[in-house]
Amino acid sequence: MSFTDVKEFLEKIAPLIPLTTKELHLLQTPNNVLKANLPLNDKNYPAYRVQFNNARGPYKGGIRFHKEVNEDEVKSLAFWMSLKCAVANIPYGGGKGGITIDPKTLSKKELQELSRKYIQAFHQHLGPTKDIPAPDVYTNSQIMAWMLDEYEKITQTSSPGMITGKPLELGGSLVRDIATALGGVYILEEAVKKVDLKDKIVAIQGFGNAGMNIAQLLSSKGYLIVAVSDSKGGIYNEKGLNIEKVIKIKEQTGSVQSYNDAKKISNEEILVLPCTILIPSALSNVITKNNAHAIKARIIIELANGPVTHEADEILNKNNLLVLPDILANSGGVTVSYFEWVQNNMGYYWKEEEIQEKLKEKMTSAFNLLWASYDPKKYDFRTTTYIHATRIILAAEKFRGRINT
């Protein structure tokens, strides 16, 4: 989603809240757009950190390494992080960062050098009370560890809370590896109860970390997983897939399509299969005006960011599908990042069961608060979620005196 889309989105919901001109301008304007060029091997790589809104607490958001990273994208993602933290009711604002690079072209040594240079460029703007990065596309716990080490070298402090998604050995949190999927499960379980869904038949597009984990978790809870897919294609068996076998085959061969006891299907076909729950957990904009009419699911849970286009949303709403939007559905990741930060700041670490229980409480209370104000005669569930998040941010801005009450 481009930043133009963000502005159009805000203008669309402005009358529903309603927003004054000043409030609209504030919500459309990032606090800081930080840029640098990072030198590596006689080339300069553009790097960004956008700090969108800190009315509710320090900026929070991932750092991605991708060849298509640009200022416009990072600004958009930082905006959505502001809404996501508000929906999850965690005391953060929104931020995002990235480097325009294909990390697959770098050696481990070069990757470490670039990670450290990112911190060298932006360290003055980062920290446990300022802005707390995390992993994102093509970044991981090792990269977070290098970044933490560089920050601590420069500042001559011990600051494990300046970054999350770290290895456990450096103050990372238990449950972080499955947090996005587990949070999605807690949201889905609540929604299933609310709509009284009897048949729990699931199709999952995307079998990366989030998709694989949610497949395992739902399968263990008795949901029937009939289809999964990765970038090479998908598999479908109306009687259900053996998820543990699918995972083993994916790890051995690099593709779920090597699983024999299923029909091979495309990533387009998986979206329109007979199922009651559809989980897009890979790419954005996969559900469009061209295929939305054909979707048979009753619930769509957006584990991916932005998998449903605006035009598709309107069609799904007319067809009475419940869409659980990404800023709620995949907020388990940032919630456990918040738990990691809390544990770092306390210097005391919780057990796995404790973290899971805290995550469940956070996710279910966030969902139920939204459901209590959801009126399908007025708005769809996504719009309800966006209005709620925006009002929370504006309330914080008003208490701070940044806008008039």
C-alpha cells in the first residue's frame, strides 16, 4: 500500500469519526522521516527509519531488508503500526525501517556490516524509551543481535530493551517465534464463537513462519486443514492434510507440492476452495475485485499485511463475510515484542505458559472490545477496528495538548 492510499483511507473514514481538518492532517503526517545512505563494497544503499506517531508511547516497528524498500512504503507501514499498537492496546506508537538491498546477494560478514551501519546511522533516534525496532521481511534474531551489540557499543550502555526479536540468550522472549500465529488463533477462536461456526474447515495461503505455525496450532485444536500453499503452489485434500507430514516435506524439498496425498492447486485456486475459514498469510493484495465474489469462506483472518484490496472488501462485506483485519489479526507479534521489552526493562523473565496466557488475555480483550461496538448495519468489522484505533490515538494527542479538545 502506498502512502497515497493511506491518505485516501483517512479521508474516507474522516466523516465517520468525525475528524477535524487539523486531526486529519496530524494523522496523515509522520513525526520524523529519517534517511541515510549506507556504504558497502563501493556502493551506497538507501536506509530509512520513519517515526510516525508517539502519542501513546515510544515508536515501534520492524526493519526490513528488501530490494523494493522505499520511503513511501516505509511511511505507510509506520502508519499502520500506529493503528496496530492502538488496537492491541500496547503503549507504543508506530515506526518502521528498512534498507533497499537484496540480502540474498550478501555474505554473512557483509550482512553484519550493513546491520551495524544501520545502527550507526540512526542510533541517536533509537532506544528503549524512544524507538524500538524488531525483525521484519528478511531480517531475523541474528540481525537484531548485531544491531543491539552495535547500539550498546556506541552508547556504552546495556540496553536489551532497545530492540526486540532478539535471541533468547540476549534477552529475547519465549513464544516470540509463534506469536503472530498464536495471536491469530486466539482472535479466530473468539470470532468462531461469535458467529457460531460449526464446521471449522481451513485453507491457508502462505506456508512461511506464520502460515506453518497457525496450521499446526489449529490442527492440534481439531480444525480441519484442507489446503495450504507456498510460493510454488498449493495442495488440497477435502478430507484434510496431515500437517506434520506437510511440514516435514516442505523442509526436505522446499515445497508443499511434494506432499503426495493431495491434489496440486495454484495460489489463486486456494482462495476460492470450499472452506469456512480462509487465512491469507503471505502476500498483500491477493483478494481482489476479480476473485472476491468466488470466495466461499465465512471468515477471513488476515495473517498477512493487506491481503484484501478496498474493492474486494466491499464485495466481501456485501456477501456477509467476516474479515478479521490485519492490524488486529496479526498483532500477536508486536504484542509479544512488547512483552519482551517489558521483561528487558524489569530484568525478569516469564515462563512460556505465562506469556501465552498474557497474550491470550490481550488478544481476546482487544477482539471483544471491538465486537461490543460492531454494528454490521453501520460498518464492516474492519472499519469498526480502524475507527476504534484512530480514536484511541486522537484521545492521547488531545490529553497531550497537541490538538484542541
